[in-house]
Amino acid sequence: MVNLFYLSCDGVFTRFHQKSPPNIEQVLTENKTENIKELENYTIEILYVKENRIVAEIYTKEILDIADLPFVSYMDTPLKAQLFPDVQLREGLKCLNIEKLHGLNITGKGVKVAIVDFGFEGYEDLLGTELPEKVTVKSFRGDGDITGGGEIHGTGCAEIVHDVAPDAELYLVNYDGYTYQLGVLVLPYLISEEVDIVSHSAGSTAGLFDGTDYSCQIIDDAWYKHGILWVNAAGNSAQRHWEGIFNDVDDDGYHEFLVGELGQTFCADKGELVVLHLSWNETWGYAAQDYDLYILNSSGGVVTGSVNPQAGPFGHIPFEGVGFLAPYTDCFYIVITKYNATKPVHFELYSWYHELLEKVENSSLCVEATAFGSIAAGAVGCRDCLTLEPYSSRGPTNDGRLKPDYVGPDCVSTCAYYPYAFCGTSAATPHVAGAFALQLSCIKKSHPGQKDNEYGYGLPNFGG
């Protein structure tokens, strides 16, 4: 078996590699040359080198040998971000009240906006109509496919940015969804192109959610070091999130939800994709509190489970996750067990596609929305421009900061999603990014009011 490994003087990162790796230019620093040469004795190919992170393709049988190298200290499992669309039919740029600005010829001219997404299927057919006549396209996927294998999500986001800021210069940038690509490939490209604003309608659902995760560091670098404003979707997880401290009153090793050990459920139809992520508050890469995650059917039979080791050495992360197709229509139990732990931890449980019976709406943000340097965008319905969508993720961050920062309208018509509406914080995010492109400098002047964990500062209303 071949694995794609993420290695460095500070770490090794791993995931199962299913596709051929891309040919990527290596960036070496003088003090790492010796380490790089030693790694070349084990790896099939070194793909990326950036500061303290290295990406290499290796054979599974070489894992232990590489782990014993003195300059490798931990192993991580990169997780893909998810997109945040939903369904309904409403629309209205009126929520942003930008008609006056358009009438004053404030249209985003001279501003560069990058839509960073997973795919832009069909964008070429919209050039000169729903998109500018010319856009800059760049793919950082392993296969170099800007369409992302037929993904229309990025195209819909680009349409919205263009509607709000019709004269902004657009960059369509896609990647496979892995965080390391944002830091090693995407951000350097955005810097080189002097991009002003990023619209990123995707996010991760496993981490510490306190602004210290790796993806947050990338966003912070974009803003604080390079002045790139990063607008990120808050997420659509308000009904698909639970958090709480491990509770085991009867000391049998099973977490007790509000109504017992089998108190957390979700329902799925046969063949539906189920993805669940469970993470907790330990040092990422050196987790020592070992908890496991199981999915049971309504009869109590085990459907699947996740039993990653957490014993303290490098590579042990505070995460368990499952992804499977529902084998039959049923309501399933989510069970959290203590395998070997000395203290309770604070869990974050996210379901990608199915609502949880016992849910916690607050603190349901995606990881990227918790970055100090990100503008997190929640979603309001565009019928009245006031009602928070029930799925829109809310704050605070796990370190107590108020989020989201703003809300944008969703459920709008786009060519990419026609005849369906484009909903969710995925649609709200490019609205907010486009609004910043029109008049970034007037945000604080126009909205000096109070901020909260549901609406942020409210709609970025630029029109007066």
C-alpha cells in the first residue's frame, strides 16, 4: 500500500493516497538539506517542502523507519474540508443595499478577489455573462482539473461575487480540500498575484476550534502578514453539532448523553453517505486520552467504528471519524467510549449530512471560521434579510470570541445550480466577500454597532 505522508523536522502527516501525486516544485532551505537527503532514502517521491512541513509519498512498510528518524516528531491525519451548500428557493441582493454604490460607479474595479473552492464546472460557459469576460484560473488539485471532477460549487460562488462586485478581477482557484495545500500552494500563489480578498466557502469539522489549528494559522498569515482579507463560511452545522464533556456516572466506559448512553441518534436512508467527526481538546499530534467512536443500528448492532490510538507519542491526534453508506434505512446510535483515558475531555461532534437528535447550536463553527484573521460569514434568508437560517453555524469560538463576524443572504438563483437555489453559508460568503470588495474601508464606519454570536455585526450594508 502507498501512503501520502506529510513529514517535517516537526512532524509526519499521513493519509491514504488513492491518486497519482502531482509534480510540485520543491522549496528547500539550507538547514534542511541533510534531512531531505535522508528522507529520500525512504520515500518514493518528495512532493512539497515548506518551512517545517514536508509532503512525501511512501510505502506503508516504511512508516516505522521514518518515524524513528530524529528530526520527525509527530504524525497527523489531514482531513478534507467540506462545502456548505443547502436547498430552497429565494433570492435578493437587496439585503446588502448596494444599488446606490453601483449607481455611484462603485463596482469593485481594481480589487482582486479569489474564489478558493473545490471545483468550477461550467465556468467557461458563463464568461461575459454571469462572470467577467476574463478570469484567472489556477488548479492545485493533484490532477490539475479546474472543474474538480464536475463540481459546480465554486462556479456558483464566483457568480455571486460578480453580481455584487461586477468589476472586481476574479481568480478561480481550486484544490483537493486538504489544509496543507492552502498553506504550501494556494496562499503563496495568492500572495504572488497580490490578491486582495479570498472567498472560501468550505471548512473543516475536526480540530480545537480556538483559532490555533493549522488552517487558522494559514488564514492569519494571509491577513496579518500579507493583508489578504479572508472571508470564510461559518458552516451549516447548527443542527448537526454537539459538544460536551465526557460523562460516565456509572463508570462503565460509555459516555452518557442527556438521555443515556444511547441518547444521541441520527436517521439516514439506505445508500446515503454518513460522515461523523469527533475531536477533543488535546494537543494535536500528541493526544494521550484514548476515546473511540461507534455507530450502532436501532437493534444495537455495531455498524462501524473508529478506534484511532491516542497514547501520547507522535502521530496520535484527538480525533475519531467514520464515513460510510447507510446499509439500510434506520435511525442509528452514536456511541462514545473510553478506551484508555485518565481525565474527561471536551468533545466536538459534527455530522456532515444528518441532523443530530441531541444537538448544540452554539459553538458549531467550522475550524477556519474560528481563525483570528478570518471574516466568518453566517447566513440569513433573503426574503426578509433578517431571519437567521436554522443551519447557519453560530459562535462563540472555543476560546470565547464572538463569531460569526457578518451574515450574508443565501438561497439565490445562479446558473450553476439552476433550477435549484444556491443556499447555505456557502452562498452567504461570496456575498460578504463581494461587499468587502466594493467598500472594505467603510466597514467600521458603517457598522460601529454591537456584535453577537448569531448575527455577528449583521449584514454588511454599504448602501446607506
